Amino acid sequence: EDENQNVKAGLQATLQVFLTNSANIFLLEPCSEAPELLKEQINSCRAVLSIYRRMIMEVPMNKKTWEHMLQMLLSITEAVMSNSKNDQIKDAFGQSLAGSLFRTLIVAWIRANLSVYISRELWDELLRVLSSLTDWEELIIEWANIMDSLTSVLARTVYGVEMTNLPLDKLS
């Protein structure tokens, strides 16, 4: 029985390894001197974010895997967006990924909270990272869009009100 304790195989372990390894594409130094290489890296990062979004929406994950995903997304977001912030002009790499990266992080956070308990420490880390990036217009836009969507779902679910068909809108 003790031997089985050391086995770390299965879907959840595989997902965690994938998250760790795939995050490395974001951490490579973007090559702004070679536009074709930069474009390829941006496309690769977008493909990885697309896989992350699919995992978030469709793949059942346990607490450890959700936490790992959130930590990876926080690390990626901080690394990519902070590096862009250090240059006076936001670089093409960060600018290209900003909207989809922020959207993926926020949606992952919401889905994770619907599935598992997220620790106070992880919430504090989210606050720290996002607070440091409030000068990114894309963050504000994505946050607003997602909050609008959540408000609509809440109004429909709790009150039976369709936000696209409000009674006061009919008066004008």
C-alpha cells in the first residue's frame, strides 16, 4: 500500500504537468527584433490560452488542479504584463495578449470558485497582481464585460429579469 502512495499518474496530474510546461511559452523573452518570431510566439501563446479556456469550461478539475491553473495564470499574467509595463510603450507581445490573457484569468477565477474553495492567500495574490496592472485598459474592459455578464446571469437566475428587456427601456 505504501508503494501506491508515490504514484502520481492520472488526468489531474497530467493536467498539472501540462499547465506547468505550457506556461513556459509565455516566459520566453519576446524577440521584438525578429517580427516573424514574435508573431509565431504570440500565435503559440494564443493557442495555449485557447486550450486553457477549453480546460476551464469543459474539463473536470480537482482543487489542486484548479489552484495550479490559477497560480500559473497569475504568474503568466504578471510576467507578461509587468514586462510590458516596464518599457515606456507597452510592447507588442503584451499588447497582443492582454485582452485574452485577462479574460482567461478572470473566467478561470469565476469557474474555479464555482467548483472548489479558493484560499484567502490565492485571492490576495489575485488582488496584488490585478491591482498592479490597472493601467491596462484591456483589464478594465475585460473586467467590466465579465461583470456585466455575471450581473445578467444573476438577475435572470435570482429575479427572473432579463437585462436585455428591462421595463424602463420600453418607456423611451
